[in-house]
Amino acid sequence: MDQGFFLLFAAVAVITALIVVLARNPVHSALALMACFLQISAVFVLLEAPLLAVVQIFVYVGAIMVLFLFVIMMIDVREAVLQRFLPGGNLPALVLLVLLGAEMLVLVLSSDRFSATEPAAMGGGDQIRELSTTLFADYLLPFEVASVILLAALVGAIVLARKESG
Amino acid sequence: MVPLWWHISLGVALFVIGAAGVLLRRNILVVLMSLELLLNSVNINFIAFGRYYADFRGQIFAIFVIAITAAEVAVALGIVVALVRNKSTLKVDDVTVMKG
């Protein structure tokens, strides 16, 4: 049951990811990426990480993709639709990608560290409560640093996108 | 249950597809979307390892990755808007001002 669902979600995720890269129109890429993020959040649910699944949908599908579509709407992408798709002379990049994928797959399949079929039993009790206790107790400093980074990004984005006043 | 290496293989597939988008496409918006794909494949790995070794730190790192991604997208799209306003192009090949 789990395996069937995982294969379904993984297949749709890979297909939509291919559409993201292969589509000529950036709007089609953005919509395919949205579908891919939904599949990935379904995989998170299968991994018993419901909080991450919800955060994935909120942040990626709800915020980031809407931001992308908003920018695509603001700027003229008709020229981008016409432009040459995958221009020639990319042989080194293709060889690099094939080598990278083959290397990672060989390492994953030949190692016995990845052969675990049963997940370790999670301690009983409220998992989200334990997760947030760990986050706000042991990882409080990184959490605060992340909030400062978000603030800096907010200010930076406003400064970058502002019209030059002279 | 699903074996661990299935999740890792899904992560590998999405990572290679995202890297292909970053290296082969010339549209800056599609390059940014492929970057999102790369970060998500890493998140799958974090959460899968965290689940199979019963450790919360995988999920915590995934949360930080998502936060950093949100910041990165905000700044990158600001740069894209400034780029379109100043040079009116979307191709990464046309932006070589800093090339030596």
C-alpha cells in the first residue's frame, strides 16, 4: 500500500520536474513546479512528517510559487517563449550531469547504509510537540539567525526592486 | 514500508533534473525554479534519513532549508525585476557584466 502510493507520487514528481525543465513557457514551468511540490509534500506525509508537509504547501505552493507567477505576470515573457530552447554546445554539461547521476546512484545502491527497509520506531507521544521542543530549546540560536536572515532578505528585496528615485 | 533507498533515489532523480535545468536552460526564471527543485530534493533526503533513524534533526534542518529558500527567492526575484527594468532581458547569457 505504502509502496504503491510512494511509486505513484515519485513518478508524478519526476514527470512534473521534467516538464519544469523542458517546457518552453515559464508559466507552464511554474505550474508544473507547483504540482511537483504537492507530490513532494505527499511523500513527506508518507514519511510521517505532517508538519513539514503542511509547511511545504504553505511556503512553496502558497508563497514562493505565487511570487514566481506574480513576477512572470509583471514582466513580458513572450520573448522568452520564442527564444531557443536548450541551445547547442552543452555537451560538457550533459556529460557532467550523467556522471553525477550515475555516481550518486551507484553509491546509493552499492552501500549497505541505505538498505534499511523498516524505519526505526519513533518514541510514542506527540511528535509535533517533541519536534517543537527540540527546535525551540536546542536550536534556538539558529532559529533566531534564520529570522534575522528573513528580515535582511525582506529589506534587500524591497531595496532591489524599488524604482530609482534619482 | 518503503525502503530507504527509494527515497534517496527519488532525491537523486530530482537533483539531477534540477541541475540539468540550472546548467542547460537560458531563461533566468526557469533557472531559479530549478534551484527550488534542487533544494527540495535535499529536503527529501533530510526527512527520509530523519525518519529512518528516528531523529528529529532531519525535520529541523528541512525547516531551516525552507526558511533560507524563502529568503533566497525574495532576493532573487527582486534582482530579476531590477534586471528586467535595467537591461530588459531574461537570458542569463546577456548578463555578463561581472565576467572578467
